[in-house]
Amino acid sequence: MSLRRKLLAHIDQYPDAAYYTLRYRQNDNNVIMRLRAWGSKVEVLFPRELRQSMKQDIEQTWQLYQHPLDSLTSLSYKGDKTHD
């Protein structure tokens, strides 16, 4: 199946979704931060490099939540006198 057909099939599958085209500078951190801010409400379809980069960022973030903090008895912060 051609890339065009895949994209059209995706659009057909989600007819109520909004689709945007954006011209941006490659590796522009402002664009990446704005996309991240949308969280699960955004999906990057193209370019594939940006899609892959977003995927890797999400996977790394997910790893932060794979280790329970239950084993930590207390957290101490500088200047916080409530924790010893």
C-alpha cells in the first residue's frame, strides 16, 4: 500500500480529527516542546524522523514511571524541615 493510501486510510479511520501541516526547522526544540505539550492529544504522522523522535521521547518518559517509588520511605529536599 502506498504512503498516500495509508494516509488517506488513516484520515478515513478518524474523520473527526483535525489535521495540520507545519513547516518547521529540523530539530527545532520549540516545535518539539509544543508537540509534547499536547501529550496524548497529538500524533505526528510525518516526517518519519520526527515521528520516531517523538516515539523515543515518549518511551523514555514512560520508563520513568516503571519503577515504583513505594520503596522510598522519605524524600528530603533542601530547606524542607518536614523531612529528616
